[in-house]
Amino acid sequence: MSFAADLPGAIKRAWLRFKRFLGGDVSSWAIERQFRHFFGSAFDRLENHEKSFPGFDLASVNRALASIQHECCAEFRAVGCLSWPNMRQFFDQCKVNIGTRAIKPASLIYQRVAIDVDEEASVVVNGLYLAVMKTGEQVAVHLRSGQSRYMAWDDMEGRQIPQQEVTIEIACQARAVADRFFKELEQRRQRLSIYRGKVIDPVLHGGVINSIGFRAIQRVPAEDLILPPSVQDLIRNSVLGFYEHRDLLQSLGIEMKRGILLHGPPGTGKTSICLHLAGLLPHFTICIVSGERLLYPREICRMARYLQPTMIVFEDIDLIALARDANGLATVLGELMNQIDGCEPTDQVLFMMNTNSLERLESAVRNRPGRVDQIIEVPVPDREARTRLIHRFSRNVQLDLGAGAMDRVLDSTDGMTPAMLKEIVKRAAVSAIDRNGVNGGPAVLVGEADLLLAAQQVQGMREPIAPGSLGFHRRRQS
């Protein structure tokens, strides 16, 4: 039975009890007296149930509790904050009347937390509430946030790290009430998560994620992603089509976890593909893992399962997933494989892995379905794709090309990646402005000479400079 069930008789009785409770100015009463008035003299015999959440999800837990208040409660009243670690200890003190009769409730305690890029909100870190559910049950709810009683062990640095957590504790008459309450809370926490549909930036301290920020990353539209049809089909079938039919696939018992490995030369658009997918999976939480974060696959993957549906992008996965005989981080590799394998069949976690060196990867990663379900090569663009890319990157300037000019530009850019072509257009635009200026006139005119010069400069970045080619030796001899 849901808390939202319509039980008129029970609601009426609970409402009358609560009206009597609110009949006087009870907000200034001692906490013990409020509990006795609300639950009766045997309130210390109530069952206590609690559930903990990661400290970084304080705002989402607050949202879930507010949703229960508005949708599942006939009445909901904030008492204040509780100075005891939990209600059980408070009840035990009340039994022997040690300093509890005169303790007046203090105001709720709030904390400012980030809920989006450049956006904050005040959320409760210590709050005590009394509520009458729509099913007629009376419950006390205590939300507290702080350091966990248990220390997280950092395998990389060999030390224990304080871990933050959020705890929701309720006092009620029976376990069935707690079961329904926490089921409602968890469903709403997932649905109302502040991280849903956003690109997150977890902050690791000694391998522990105690806070999560947000990244302002521009999504990549389809028109900016110029790929061979075969690559587009693989992305469509192995990722998008899979999650479009997730309800049917789940009903068939098919695992929702996916592993996709993108490989190709640097700058071909592997990261852009991931950002494009992020825009097509609006309900997913996106996390881009690179640099030092690659060393902590356990914490990253635990976070991904908790915040699912989630897309985790492991940039340059070869940094930790080299073949074992050449891998100095074999324990990290083993942890990565264990975490991917540890997903439950119903977990909606999409692992996107990028590498410039497919041949260097551990075969137990790249050749094992369940860890990598699809390998997709992202090649250097061909002549037709380069034409489209140059026009796309030049959309804010005006190309002034004569007959055969584009063919000569394409000849000079053979083998170049989209990242290089974008740099060529940037440099060509700067050359055109230096030569002609803008002065508030018409659009910047980029000619063939601008593009060819820029292509020559970018090509020079790829080739080693021969000793003495810049005249250093000649100047030294003179």
C-alpha cells in the first residue's frame, strides 16, 4: 500500500490528532513534550530505522523528503534540529529524564550547496520533523549530514579518509511503515536527483568523493559530428537504439550495462561523439573521467551506479588499461574490470572508453563482451568529409574561393583530423582579419591563400624540424 493511498477514515482520525497537537503554541515546547503529545507517553518504544546516502547527494535527499511532504503527508511539521546523534539516543535519555525535559527545539540548520553551474541552494543538514502520512501512520523523521562513523580506506595512499554521508532516520510503530517510507524516498531521490541530465565534476580527496561540482560543457549537435555512415550506424545500433528500447529489453531480462570503446588518431572526434550522445540521452548523468581520476575506478563506478542512469566517459583508457605485461598499474586495471563486471543486470550504466592506441589495450578489456560490447573505429575524415567539415567550421565567416580552390585546399589537408581542420579555419580567419580588417563592415572574407598558409602551418606542427633548419647553427658559426 502506498503512502499516497486514499484512506479517508484513517486520514480523518490522524488529522484530528494532529489538530489537537497544533491546538496550542507547541512550537516552543520542549522536544520531549512535543513527542509525548504527538505519539503518547510510550513514544520511546517506537522502532527506529535509518538509511545512509553519500554526502554529495544532500540536495537530492532534501528534494525527495520535500516531495514526500507535499504528496504523501496529510500533515508535516518541522520541529527543529536535534543535538543528539540520533533519535534512539534521545529516547534513551528521555527514559531516565537526563536533561531532556527543558530542551527547547533550535531552528533547522541549513547549508549552501551547488545544484548546477553557477547555481546554489540552501538545504537542511540537521532537521527533525513530525508527520502524519496519508495512510494514517504517525512518524518522526530526522535528517542529518556529517562525517560517517566509518572511515574510507584509500588503497592508493594507504590511509583512512573521512567520508561524508547523509542519514535519514524515522521513528514509527512498525517495520512496514519504514519499508514504505524508504521505498518512496528512494524512488523520489532517483527521479528528482540534482545531477540528472547534467555533466558532473566529482571531487576526489584521497580517493573519496565527498562533493560533486558541475561542468559547463556545450553539447555537440548532429550537424557538427561528420562521421562515416558505418560509424553512425554503429553508434545508433549499439547505444541509442539500445536505450530507446530499455523498458522492453529489461522485461526480457537483458542487461542494461553497456561498454563502448572508441579508437582512432587524436583529434578525430571521439570525445565529440560522447558529448553528442550526452545530448541524446537527456535523463543520463554524464561524468568525464581523465587524468588522476582514472586511478580511482572503484569510487567512480560506485558513484555511477548510485546516480544511474549514468554515462561514464573514460578518456585515454590506455593510461590504466595497458596489456598486463607492460602495465605498471595492474591493480587499477583489475579494479576497473571488477567494477564493470560488478554492475547488476538492471543497472543503467553506459561506459564510454576512448583510446588512441587500441593495440596496446589489455585483451581482457577490449575482447570481452560485457566489458566492451562494441569497438568503433573513428577514422581520419576522407575528402568528402573534409569538405563538409571545412564548410561547417567556416559557418561564421565567408569563404572566397575561386575555381579549383577547394580541391587545392583538400589536397593540402589530406590525412588531417577534424581538430586540425578546425585550427586551420581559425588561423585562416586571423590571417584574413590581419590583412583586410573588419571595421564593422561585411563578413570576414577567407580566401584560398589564407587556408593554404594555415594548412602549411598546422602541417608543420606534425613534422619534426630538422636540426639547423631555423638557422641556429649558421648563426653560431658566424
